[in-house]
Amino acid sequence: MGESKKTTKCKLCIVSFIVSLVVCFAGIGVISRIVNKVITGHGLDYYTTFEGFQFNYIGALVMIIIMFLVLIIAPLIHYLDPIIKEEKDFKKKYEIQDR
């Protein structure tokens, strides 16, 4: 009985891994298309998304860059927050004054 659960879990992992690879390659394709349009001088041309919104390629490229910056900066803030809190608690406990 334990073997069937393990193989089912493994199959789900493999399927989810394959799906995530396909999504990553699709994202890389979209980003390369956007960069190509901006480089060739069509950055201000409009295109319509699946939802019906109109974007230009430069705006989409800026949104993608901001998204990657957020994905880089957010874990750093999450990592540094406990360190800063510990330092404040230490200074408060031992009554250390900042200069």
C-alpha cells in the first residue's frame, strides 16, 4: 500500500516538473519576443493581451524587469528583517545608544 502512494507522488512530481518546464520555456519565448520588438524599434507598437488590455512592448519589458527586481529584493528583505529586529532588541536590552 505504501508503494502505490509513493509512485503516485512521484508521478505527480514528474508531471508538475514537466509542466513547469513548458511554462518557463513559454515565458522565455515571450520575453525574447518583447526584447526583439524593442530592439528593432517597434517598442511603442500596441498589442492586445488575452484579457483585452492594450500594452506596448516597452511597458511590458519594464513590468518584467520590475517583477524580476521584486523577486530578487523581497527575499533579501525577508532575510534581513530578523537580523535588524535582533539588533534592536539587543540594543534595547542592554540600553545601548546610537551615536
